[in-house]
Amino acid sequence: MSIMKKNIILAVILTAVLCSSCSMLLSDLKNAAAKKLCTVELYAGQRGTFNGEQYTTLTVVSDTVINLNDYLPEVPEEEQNRWEFSGWLDEKGNSAATVCITDNCSFIAQYIKLCTVTFMDGTEETLKQTGIKQNTKITEPDRLEKEHWNFVGWFTDATGGTQWQFTTNNVTDDMTLYARWTQVMHTITFQPGEHGTFDKYTQKFPEGSTLDFSNIPVPDGKSGWEFLCWKTKDDEGNPVQVPEDAYEITKDAVLTAIWAQDKFSITFAAGTQGYFGNSSAKKATYETTVDKATPVNLLNPEYIPEQYTGWVFTGWELDGQPVKNPESYSITKNIKLVAAYRRLDLQLLVNNKSATVYELGKKEKITVTFEFKNRPDEENQNFLTDEKGIIWEITPENPAGISYVISSNKQINTLTGNTPVTTPVSVSVTINGITSSPLAVTVGDYRTLETPDNLDNVLQEMQTDGDDTLKIKGDSFFSETYTFEDLCHAVDTAVTGTQEKIVLDLSETDNITLPEWSSNTSITGIILPDTMTEIGSGAFYGFESLETITLPQGLTTIGAAVFMGCEQLTTIDIPATVTSIGDFAFSDLKNLKTIIYRGNPNNCTLGTTYGKTSVFPETTRYSYSIYVPDVQAVTNPLWLQYKDKLKNISELP
């Protein structure tokens, strides 16, 4: 076969094949066009999301049926107690759940609000119902019970509003319902009794209230009769007197006026500062009936109330005025007398001594108690030991530097100094309404002792703690068997060979006797009591470490050679009361720089030897100054021997 024929046959075959393929492609395209793909958009709405997004998209083949509830949005955790998914709406606002998808479409999620209802009784919450779907009803809670009141129902406002109807009202939002009550009322009928003249009348009172007889008119009595009291009947039907200050309304009752012929009642009221009876059975009043026109001794011990601690009975008052002639008082009607009292002064005692200011030493312990000035006999002293009877107050509550313990019977307060504190701590006590003057307590930077029993231990502790001042308090430290020399020796023994410096504060002891010609190597300072008027010869002779000395303000005499050998003294301040200074009192003090005499040198004698005074250091060997009030006024020849050293006090640096 020729080549041309072969090409023609091949072309015919290819054409046939192409025509067949085109026919099949057209068929497939027609089927695809008949079932198209649709887009379904689901919107989560305002209360939910799809993994944090506001919408999600589905792609489905047309005529496919889907359940929209298989694609629920997520409600955020903080909103789950307030909102709940309720269904889907299509584009026309119709509810949708299971739908056949024929074209592109969209649906939006709907939610229903979850409400909370709180039930309140006054200011207290009694119940809370949560998760209530909006526009639904709630169940009424159990009815509340309250003594003396009837429960009415639940209302939408605490004071007004409307009553909630649980069978018909729907909850539309969070809300609070308030319980409302009506008070139970009782009828009290007042009858004039056999000898009264007014008509009976009735009045309603709330259950549980106390009848105020001051608002109840007292009936007029018939001639010769006086109203005495009201009576009623108890639960057994027996007549009982109605207490005027404690009749509680519990039921309907009839009160009948009782009358007394030619007799009157006296009510003695003890008031808040006293009582009748005894401490275990106290009564606020004492009542008695007396014959008409018969004088009564109102000061009879039978009528006098027991007085609380700190108060003294002074007489009776009627209508706020003192009763005159109480020992022979004529009664013309029923009366109520009120006891009058005088308040005693309450003072604090520190270690059984009256005080308003006290400085504690470190680790010093004191007891603070109290007493009343001008108090009556002991049988009328009824101490209240409960918390309301005796109340201690410490200001501030946790004072720095001071610890305190109030004993179980509340009558003793123990204070202990811990660390120095200059801001006063105020201590006071209140008993039966009476408050004492405050005690101001501070803590000084020193240790204290009242007896020598613990001296060695204290000196050892002072070395450990770094304390340097030892204050002797009270009049029990020194005695015939324990003298000032013994104290100096004990100090020397304790601190010799150490760097410890000891200052002796003797300002609060009165029974000290200074020795003559004593010595000490470790005491660096001494404070003498103001009650000391004379220092004998050589009292501090040889106190080689003495650096400071505080002389008493009432001192008159300084003996000879008192400070001889006290080479560490640099300053001496002599009170104006000193009128005599012995020879060599301040001689040979090589470090003495300042001598202050605050009195008039013309009135102060100086000791002499061979007609010449040697009271102060030699003027040619030592450099020092003597300060006096007025140098120009000095005429005493003994003082003028030191005229080159004299200066005015106003020139003190």
C-alpha cells in the first residue's frame, strides 16, 4: 500500500477516537452541574465562638441533609452560668435544626439568659437559686419562721414593691426577693378594779414587747383609796402582780388595778452604782408599803442599797431632787426614790505606793494595783472581778520596751522593763464606770535593785548586756549589815580586770550612810539622793575611776577631802544650797577643768589650813575655772584667793 493511503487511513482512525472522547466529557460535565457544592455559614452570635472565632463555614453537596446541632458554638467559661445555647435561626428568622442544603445559606446561634434569684430576710441572705432560664417560673422556698412575727410572703423591694406570685410570675432577669413580716399583736385590757373610777379600755401591743406603764394612765381611786399596782393572772389562773418595768407581752391579757386603803408603796431604785440583795442575787429595786401619814426613816439600813466599789451612797432623790428630812419623811402617795451616790477617786499604786509617773529599769518588775480614796467600810467594798467590772487599758496595746501580764482576778497588773523607751506607756484602770488617772511608764537605760540579794547576778548580767548604770531603789537595800562600803566592794570584785564601767544611781534611796575615807577602783559615776544634806570627810577619797558625780539639790555641807584622789573628775556642779566646803575637798584633781557653784560665794565658807584655804586645786599647778553667778559681787576673802580662776556662769561653754 502506498504511503499516501496509509496516512489517509490513520487520519480517519484518529478522528473517530477524538469524537468518542468528546462525547464522554460532555456527559460528565452535565452530571456535575446537576449536583453543585454549597457553602453553609454558621454564626456563633453574641455569646459564643467557634474556637475563638465568630463563625465557621461548611461545604456540602446540594440536597445533603445536616443536623445543625452537631455544630454547637462554645460559650465562654465566665458566661456559662449566665447564658445557654437555645437553637439556630435561618436567614428568615425561622428556627432550624435538621435542614436539607440546596444552596448557599447561613444560620445564627440563639441563646437564652440564665437568671439568679436571691432571697433576703432583712440584710441576711437566706437562699439563692441559680441557672433559672429567662421567662420561666421558680419554686417557692420553705416559709420562714420568726418569733413574734407572721410571715407574709416575698416582695420585689425591701420596703415596697409587689408580692411575687410563684404560680404565675416569670423570671425575666437577675433579681432579689425580700421576706416581709407582720408583727403579732395582742390585746391588753385595762380594768379599773373594785375601787377605781375610770372605764375599762383596751390597747394592742406587739408580741415580745415590754409594756411601758409610763404611757398607761393611772386610774383615779374612789375616796379613801389609792392605786397600788396592776395585777393579772398567770397560766394557772392565779393572780400575780404586774412588774412595772418587766412585763413582757406574750398573749392577750386583762390587767386590773389594785388599790390600797390608807397605805402607800415606796419603790427604792438602787441605780447603776448599787444593788439590793447580795452579789449572787442582785435586785435593781426594793419595794415596801407604809402606813399613810406615818413618817418613814428613809435612811434605815434596810432601805440602803449595797454600793459598788468606788461609790458611796449619799441619799435619796425624788423626781431628780434630793429628799429633804429623810430620817422622818411623810408619805402622801406612792413614790419611787432613786439612790444618789458620790464617786470616789480611783488611784493607781506602784508596789503599794501612789504614783502617776514611773521609770522602770531594764528587767525591773513592778506590780500596779489600785485603791479608792476616802472609801467606806470594807463590808461595802464589792469588787467586781469580771471583765466588765475591772478593765485595764495599756496604750499602746503592744508597748515597745515593756511587757505586761494582768492577773486572772484583774486586780493586779505586772509590768516588766525590757529595753529603754522614752515615749511613755499609759496605764489606767476602769472600775464600775470610774477611770483612774493614767500612770505614765518609761524604761530607762539602767538596771535596778531593791535588795542586795541578787547583786552579784545582776552585775554579771550587766557585763554581758553592756549595761553600765545600776540604780538602787527603795529603802531596803542598805542596812546595818549591808553598807555602802559593801556595795563598792561587790562592784570592785565583779568588774575588776574587765572594761566594764559602773554608774551607781542612788537617787531613789533615802537610808544610805556614806563612809569616811573609803576607796574604789571601778565606779565611774555616782548620783546621790536629794534627801542627803551632808557628805562626810573623805566619803569618796580614792575613787580613782570616778568621772561624774551628781550632788543632791538639798546638800548643805561637803566635808574635807571628799573627792581627794578622784583624778578622773573633770567637772563638779555644786548646788546653791551648799554653805560649807571642807579643806582639800577638791584638791589634787589633775583633770578637773570646770567647777560650778550656783550659790552666793559670800555665804559659803571654805575650809582652811593655817589660815589659807586649799579646797580647790593649787592655782599654780592646775588649769581650771570656777564659775559663780556674779564674779563682781564676790567679797568673801576665802573665795577671792581663787580670783584668777573665777568666771561668771553665763560664760559656761
